[in-house]
Amino acid sequence: RKEVEQDPGPFNVPEGATVAFNCTYSNSASQSFFWYRQDCRKEPKLLMSVYSSGNEDGRFTAQLNRASQYISLLIRDSKLSDSATYLCVVLLYTDKLIFGTGTRLQVFP
Amino acid sequence: GAVVSQHPSWVICKSGTSVKIECRSLDFQATTMFWYRQFPKQSLMLMATSNEGSKATYEQGVEKDKFLINHASLTLSTLTVTSAHPEDSSFYICSANGGRTDSPLHFGNGTRLTVT
């Protein structure tokens, strides 16, 4: 079983749609959680950190459930420019980062 | 904000040759840098942790004699792929902690290595 699991997708959604990504992690020594965005053949870029209280940044909302070891990302009012791969990332207490394989999103007109 | 520069962005080399990839922290000092590898449609996998002034720490399954890491200064780490083979073709990315609590790492722009 992978330490960080994501649905690989792809998720094909029309502009304006709301889309949700899920992620589960198995390592109980997980300290912090993040969502990164990776465009094709580019380096990952931080989208947002994920907190237990839930956090929102514009059209993006992230949630963390430590009891269920579950992380989510909600994107509202999808734009064409949101098309990318979204990586669920877990930082362990050992300072090691574990990446999920990513969920690919394709927003179409 | 903190920036990590990686060079070259892409390289094509013949089997058996060595390739050096540089990773620089441009506006901060990085005592630790990380090297990742990403094969197509797979997640980033940590290869090694580069420590300034000391030996790198390699992840299980990564050959230290094949992937030589040098971290001679607080702003530069290099990864040398020695005697490259086609199966070493991959996307290599370095990263460093920019000191911000809201972002664990800043990534270089990656190096796409193709070994023919």
C-alpha cells in the first residue's frame, strides 16, 4: 500500500464546475500536509497548506481529517488554467516529504 | 521570495557518459537540499538528502556510487549521474527549505535527462 494515495483521474470537467480531490495517507508520523500543483514537465508549486480547521484560498478549499487520515481539495468555478496535476504531499516528523502520484485535472471550455 | 535555480533544464547524453546537475539557492542559505526523481506518470521520489559539508544521505535502493552528490557550499548542491544508462532517463528535481513555515520546500525547475 502506498503511503499517500490519490485517485489518478483524469478528471475532465467543464469550466465553472466544482471538483473535489481526495487523498489518504497511512503514516501516523505525518506532521504537515500540502497540496501542490504540477504542470506538465514542470516542477511542483505549492498551492496551499492543509490545516485541521480547514482553510480556504479564493476558489480553493482544503480539509484535513487526522482521525481518518484523509485530505481533500475542493476547486470551485473551475478555470481552464486550473488544468494540471494536483499532488497531495505529506511531511513526516522526520522531515521527509512523501508525494502522492497526483490527480490530473482537465478543464474544458 | 526564496528561489531555487537548477541547471541544466534538459540534457541528452550518450549511454556511459556522466551528467552533472546543479542546484543553487539564490537568496538564502540551504544547509540541506533534496534530490528527487520523477518517472512518467509517477510521483516524485526522494533520492537523497544533501547536507552541506558532509556526506549525503541516500534513500533505500539509490546507488550512492552512481548518483554522486556534492554540497560544498551553503548555496550549491550538485548531482552527478555517472555512467548513465537509458533507464536513468527521468525528470530530476532539487529542492531546499526556504525557511518559511508555510512551505516546506522550494523546488528547482527540474532537469529532464534523456540517455540514448
